[in-house]
Amino acid sequence: MSQKELIRLTNAGYQTTDRWLVRDVSLTVNQGEIVTLIGPNGSGKSTTAKMALGILKPTSGEAFCARGLKVSYVPQKLMIDWTLPLDVDHFFRLTSKPSIQAQHRAIEATGIGHLLNQELRSLSGGEFQRVLIARAIAREPDLLVLDEPVQGVDFSGENELYQLIGAIRDDLNCGILMISHDLHVVMAKTDQVICLNGHVCCSGTPVSVSQTDEFQALFGLRGHADIALYQHHHDHQHTADGSIAHEHHAGCSHD
Amino acid sequence: MNIMLDAAMIDDFFVRALLAGIGLALMAGPLGCFVIWKRMAYFGDTLAHGALLGIALGLLFELHLELSVFLVCTLIAITLFLLQRRASISSDALLGILAHASLAIGLVVLSLMTWIRVDLMGLLFGDILAVSQRDLAIIAGTLISVSAILFVTWRSLFAATVSRELAEAEGLKPQRAEIIFMLLIASVIAVAIKIVGVLLITSLLIIPAATARRMSTSPGQMMMLSSIVGVCAVILGLTGSLNLDTPSGPSIVVASVTLFLFSMTPIAHRIQNVLKGE
């Protein structure tokens, strides 16, 4: 199976009027691959995803996107105004009309069949999240971008959603770029983890939860085949304000 | 309906005003829904205030009034668009500055042109005596083009309304849709002045839409109901205006506010349930 390159950022950075939100990010998402972005609040995860999606144009570096790429996006926040009467069924047709079968499968997979005629505004946080994901997969995308897809979802629901996201990858053979709200726990099927804090701090593959005893001791209740632990290997440290602290070593001549 | 189509009747000023008002309400319905969904009521108001500047400049340079209003509104929309990106001033302050600056400049220019006698009350509050056959033709043309453009851009405009970033990410070019939307609003304002007047145009956009909200269960339904409510308000308002000798704009607005209050009663909820059952 050829691994088609879907999106690629090369040394991409984004600068607002007064500061860099993120700098020098390079990442690639290939077909059938799951890439997870992690990092503390304000570390530039969403900005990076938006550059990859073409919502933001990088101020430096480059963003590449395969031609004719069909993208589905699950944003971190979506405010539905009271004045807008929009139910789940109509929401499915927001950016394109999915095929009936695809919509059916997406509804079944996310278990939202009973919500179809509900107005979006009346849904709970977890239900809304499932609806967002269902809409995104009903489009049968080549690339699925998920910004904190399991926020507001309870633990068992979280495992279920990770299972679902893994299944989507296998079914559609699409690439997935996911932003995780957790610094250490990622989806087990992730091929690559990128840790951001204004720049790429480290990247690598996650360690399966079942392989780390200390993790099981800590999160025993959550221990499940669908989540994994990511061990950070940073060569630098951040101070409280996010700037990079210089590490003193043998060769240092100052104090 | 046969009576309305009678050519002799179209000569009658009241029937002309009625037809113009209905045409206006039909296009203001769907656009007004977008205005309230996008929380752009004040934006519409700013463009409407700018319309007076358009009239003043149109008279000064002897242009078609509708055309000069459309051009000035478009110019204001573009200015806002650019300033919002750069300026550090909040956008509602910016809207307030532009609205009143253009209204004031318009009034000053009008009063300086002593050689032209302008019916200022008519411009500000509408004048049903003013609708000519030519105006009717312009409204009909605008109605057809606005509907056609809205039909074509509907999906990207609606997606951009729900979430700009989502629309952008999924390849719908929301920015283009939003620029087209501004042009549509500018054209509705250009043709609405004679009926409702500069100061009350936005109410024709937002009151019917707000009335429709309480009765509808989907966006399409809300746009349709909004047009229907607007048409009712125009018929009631213009009839009242004729019988009570009141200015047409305020009369239409009073009628639509009455309908809006009616929509707050439990009866509107019943209508919603009936529409849901369909």
C-alpha cells in the first residue's frame, strides 16, 4: 500500500501582531496514519492544525496540501446562536451532502440515532461532540482533523471514541491529525506523537499502556487497550512564561 | 390577484407601493435571517445610514440613485472589512463611527446643494407616493438576481455562518461568500429606501426574521416564514399608511413589530408544532 502524503508543514510558524503563536513546526500526515499533537494550553496545537488545514496561512515556512484532498474538521469550539434553528439532521448537510449509507454508518457508529431531530443547541457537551464527529466521518474524508475530540466525554466514552477513530482510519484509510487535551495519555493507535510548546519539543511513538507498570498503577481504572502513554524526551525546559530555559552544562562559562 | 396584474391598476400609486414592498419583503426575508444569525444587525444599520450619503452623492453627480447608494454601501462594507482586520478599535465602535459619519456627511452635502429641493422626510422614513414604474422594474430585477445568487451561494454562506473555520477547512471559501452577502445587503438597501426610508431599513431585515425564528424548526423554513411575515407586514403597514396618512416606513415597522409580539405568544408555539408535524 502506497503511503500518499496528504498534508505537510515545513518549518511553519504563525505570528500575530505581537507574538509568535508557534514556530518551526514540521509535520507530515500520510494516508492511513494517525498523528497526535499534544502540549499545554496556548502551546500552538490548534494554530498548527489550522495552518495544516489552510485556515491560517503560515507567516514563515510552508504548508503543503495534496490536490483535491477531501478534509473533515472537528473544531474545538462551535457556538450555535440561539437565533439559528439547526437540528442534527440538517447539520449533516452543512458543507456537503453525504451519501445516505455513509450518513447511516456514521450515525450508527457514534450512537446518535435518537438525536437526529434535536436542535444542536439542546445537546449536552458529550452528545454534541459525538454529533460533530459523526458529521465529519459521514463525509468520508481523505483527511480527518480532530481538535480535542474527546473533550466533555466521560472515561468510558473516551475509550469508545478512540476505538471509533481507530476504526474510521481502518475503514476509510484516511489520514488523521488529532489534537489531544491530555499531555501524557494519547490514543494507542497513534503512529506519531508531536509535543508542542511554541515549537516542537519532541516527537515519537507512544508506549502501549499495558507495557508500563507504573502507568497501570496510576491510571489502573483507565487502563485500556485504546489509550497509551507518551514519554517525553525533551532536551530543554520551559520556564513558567513558556520561554525556553537555558540548561547549564559543563561547557558553560557564565553563571 | 387578477386585479393586481391589471395594467391600469399598476398606474395606481398604492398598488405600485404594495408590489414594491412585497418584492422587498421577499428578498429581505432570507437575507434578514443571515443578518441575525451572523449578529450583523448593526452592520446592516451602518450600511443603511450610508445610503443617505449615496443619495446625496448621486444627486450631486447626477447618477442613478439606486446605483450610487449601492456603490456607497459597497464602499462602506469594504472599508469596514479592511479596518476590522487592522484597527485596534472594537468593531461596534467602528460601525458607530462609520454609520454616523456617513449619515452626517450625507445630510451636510444635501443641505449644501441649495439648487435641489429634497424631501428629507421621504428619504428618512419612506414615501409610498415615490414608487415609479421604473422602480418596480428595478425591484423585480433585484429580487430575481438576489434570489438566484442566494440559491447558488447558499451552502457556503450558511456553512460560514455556522462556523467560518469549518467552512474554510472543508473547502467552501467562506470569505467569498461573505463578500457576496455584503453586496446582496447593499443592493437590498439601495432599493428599499423609497419604501421604508434610510433609518428603518434594518428593521425590515431583522424583525420578520426574529418573528419567524419562534415558529420555525429549520433554517430553510425560517427564511421562508421570514419572507411571509415581511409580506404581511408590508400589506398591513401600507394599508395603514394610506388610511391614516402616516409615513410608510414607520407604518410597516409598527405592523412588523405587532407581528413579532404576536410571535411571542403561545400561538406561535402551536404553529411551530404544526410545522414540525409536517
